[in-house]
Amino acid sequence: MLNRVWFIFFVTSLLAIAVSLLQGNSQVLSESVNALFSSSKLAAEIALGLVGVLSLWMGLMRVGEKAGVVAVFAKLFEPLLARLMPEVPRGHKAYGSVTMNLTANMLGLDNAATPLGLKAMQDLQSLNPVKHVATNAQILFLVLNTSSVTLVPVTVFLYRAQQGAAAPAEVFLPILLATLASTLAGVLVVAIFQRLSLLNAVVIGYAGVIFASLSALMFYLGTLSVTAISEVSTLLGNGVLLALIFSFVLVAGLKKVAIYDEFIEGAKEGFGQSIKLIPYLLAMLIAIALLRASGALDYLLYVVASIVHLLGGDTRFVDALPTALMKPFSGSGARAMMLETMDHYGVDSFAGKLAAIFQGSTETTFYVLAVYFGAVGIRNGRHALVCGLTADFAGIIAAIMVCYHFYG
């Protein structure tokens, strides 16, 4: 799958460059070359930037596992995950790392989510009989990451506040609904591919509890200002992180675990993984950079707008589509698109609000796929990309529908 995707990216970029040259835009050649070299540098910068934080969390996770604290977290969601990942044996350490990664994602703890996700992928890889081919559990885990619910997208609120929005946090509910649709679609399509049964008491029970908790959270946050939401989110996120770290160390110390030695061993693993990521990041980033520099995404946007116009549809959503199209490829690129849309059309315009919803409810699927699979040497992702992009597409459609419902 990844071999075909990489080839398609290059062919598409070549065709887009050819069209630009026929239109007299020779600048596209230098832009494409610059994109190749800048993305190569970026791959190394990202991997090296992960060295410290990945070593930190791999070391802490090793201490937490020895202390038994991670096992406690695993028990919270093991009944549900055991239904979704039936090939992972009960009591396996992967349940703990998966649970902690998903928790970090929901809380918007980016600095912890990625290292914890890499640890979870490594734990799942220990059960993989064919090391270069993704297992069903790894695919489900990746899709949950590419579509995971972020309860409080504070960064989106802050960008809207900086742009002068009258009510920066008013997109909270639309973002949550759109990302819930993305997650649900991702789980359903994986269940279809892997023939998982979701109609059982455990899955339905957990879904009910999660839905009730989200409803209560939405009601509470709806009573707060954007400043208060930011403060609550920061307090909750930092509190959870510090509570985890101190619980790992203190409990391990009380159990006579060699804390320092275990931390060093885990940190060594994190250092090795971060360096190992460079080739995989490089391959994906140069393909994405060519797509951007060649103008291929701009041509796709033009085609979508033309089709909607011919069908007589409301084309207002097209103005915000650059953010949605860019997000699966690049988080920073999508952020730039969102800010440009807000600046051009107005932060409180339909396009400005929809761009914010896109930014808060979708994920950088290709980046996540490259990092997570690259960390464990997987080259054949099987149906992972299809499922991840399906979740992205569902999130985009849901975001458009929700935006029309609330602001149309």
C-alpha cells in the first residue's frame, strides 16, 4: 500500500508541475526543488526533536510498568480493547500503553501523546508474527490516533481569539461532534475490514458511559468563557501529567524498583527509536512537499469547486476546504491555511468557522502513519491508510454538515 501511495504522490506531482509549466509558471520548478531539500531537513529536525521527549517518556513508562501503575490503567479499558483487539492476550502490557496514549490524545497532551503512542505501537509489535506487516490491532490503534477525540481544542480557540472572534470557544461543540463522527467512522470501517462484532454488551456499555461523560463535559464547558476553558484545560493536562510521573516514581520506589537504572534503560530505547524514524519521515515528507509545491492540492480544490458549482450546490464550504485538504498531510500547513482563511474571509465568517472546525477535528494521517509504522519497521500497512482516510473524510463531511446546521 505505501509503495503505491508514494508512487501516486510523485506521479500526481509530476502532472501538476507539467500543467503549471504549460500555463507559463516556470517558478514551480524551483519551488519543487526547494520543497524537496527543505522537507529532508525537516525530517531530521522532527526526529531529533523527538529524542529528548521520547527518551523521557520511554524511560518513565518503563518505571511505571515495573511499578505496576501502567497495569492499573490498563484494567480501565482492557474489557473494551480486548473486544476490539482480540489477538492481544489479556493482561498484556499493550493495553496500558494504548490506554495512556488515547487518554493523552483526548486531553490534547501532544508532547506526551506521540511518545506514548510509539510505546504502544512497540508493545503491539512484540505480538506481531510478521514484523514488516501491520497487525489488526496496530491498524485499529493507528486509526484511533488519526481520528481520536480531542476534548478541548484550546489552540483553535486561541487562534480564533487572536483573530478577534466575538466568541472564540463557540466552535467547541461543532468540533467535538465532527471528531466524534470521524472516530465512529474509523472504528466502523476497521470493524468491517477485520470482521469485528461491535454489537455486544461490553462495547455498548463503554460507548454509553463515554457518551454520557462527553455530554456532561460539554454542558460544563458550555458555561465557561474561552479564558476559563483554557485555564481548566491547562490545569487538567498538567495535573494529569505530573500525577502520572510522580505515581510512577513513588510507587516504584516503594516497591524497591531500581528506578534510576530502569529509567536509563527505557530512555536508551527512546533514543534509538527517534533516530530510526528519520528514513520513514523523510520518505513521507518529501512526497507531501512535492504535492504542495507542485500545486496539485490547488488543482484538486478547483475541481471540487467546479463540480459543486455545476451541481448548483452551496459553494461556501469550498472556501475552507484548503484546511481540510492540507490537514492529512501537514499540521503546520493546515494551520497556515486556517489562518489565511480567517484573515481573508473573517474569523466569524462561515468559511472562517468551518476552517477552525476542520483544524480541530481532523488529524495528520500520513504523518501519523509514517511515524508510528516507521518506529517499528512496518512497510505493509494493509488497510490502515484506507481506514484512516475514511475517518478523515467522515470528519470533513460531518464538519461541513455541523457548520451548516449551526451557522448556515
